Amino acid sequence: MYNLYDMIFKRKSFRRFDDSLSLSSEELQKIQQHLKILVPLLDDVKIKYRIVKRQETSCKRGEYCLLVYSEEKENCLINIGYTLEQLDLWLASQNIGVCWYGVGKTDKLQYDGLDYVIMLAFGKARPEEFRKDYTKAKRKELEIIWSGEHITNVTNVVGFAPSACNSQPWRVVHENQLIRIFRSTEVKSIFPKERLLLYNCIDMGIFLYFMELALRQEQYRFERILSEKESSNEKEIEIAQYNVYKV
């Protein structure tokens, strides 16, 4: 069993894939089985998946695409990010490269009554193609994303979560035993505002999963409380709070 925490430092967003490499039928079956054990952030939001050949979509990367369909409910996008990042990290442990591909399109916009949201492009990769030194990844300075008390091996790790166009919308405030997590509405991106909102909400779910992996690794217990329906008029919108306790 691979430790997904360790994969934080290995994974990267793949922009190029080697067309000479191909996933076996056994590997594809293993991925299908792994989808069944992903742990959602929200138990009451339905998610379905389809794995198709890249050529069946508009995607230009990878060998296959995982199409993600979701029930439209409050925090459903955060739920997608939280759930699918588990797959992203696990695939890195299998030497399978992944790219969250927000601009990808499919002709099948509904599946089992659920709406298409996003796709993950993936394909076989060589071990040496993964990240060797995570500290060289381009990330915002800690003082931008984290305010208040730092937590060793948490503060300096969670910001390496992937995000749309590396926009890194997360902002953290830590005081005493309370960690508050916000989504900044002032990030800059090439995406139109409405599309960026969709992607950044997914990004926040990815970030929550990174936060929980790091807290568990450092032997913190925590209680997660998702925030109520967000307002659209704030520069920083609260997403979640964590009450944390050292074991």
C-alpha cells in the first residue's frame, strides 16, 4: 500500500506524454477498481466516472481521459476536487501521469442523470518523468497563502496542491487550534471569471485533501466543518474550518 502523502512530492501535472508507452488492460482494470474506493468529501453527492480513449474527447494529452459527472448540489465542486485528488496521487504511485484538463470537451454531457464537469487526462509514464524536487515547483510565498501560526511539515507542504493555471486560490488563517481555509476571489488567470470560479472551487477540494493528508502525517486529529453557502461579494470566501489537536 502506497502512502499517498509521499506522492505529494512525486506527482506533477503532465503536459506531455510519451506515445510509445501504453497502459495495459490490467492497469485499466485496476484503475476502475480503485475508483470504487475513493472517499468523497460529501456522502450525499453522487459522482460517476467514464474512462474513454483521449480521441473520444477534445483533449490533446494522454492516452485516456477520466470523465467526471456529478450531481449539482452545494459544495459539489469541492467534493470533486477532494475525491479525485486521491486518484491523482494514487496514479502517481503507479507511474501513471495525470493532468486535470478543465478545457476538455465531450459529446456526452450527461451520464446516469448526472452532468459532466471535468476530465483528467492520464497515461503511462516513466518513473524519471515525475517530480524529483518538489521545492522547485512554482508556488506563492508562504506569507501570501498562510497567516498566523505555522505547523511544521504542514504549512510548507499543502501549498503544493495543483490548481487551475497554478492560480493557487487558497488562503489559510491559523490561530490556536483553529485553521480557517478561504478561497481568494482575486486570483489572476487566463480563464473567464465564470470558468475560473468552477475550477477554483475544484481546486479548493484538492487543497482540503492535501491539508488532511499533511495533518494526519504529523499526527494531528481534526474535525472538519464545511462553511455555509458562500457569498459572492467577498475577496476571500470561507470554505472550511478545522479544529486540530495533536495526538
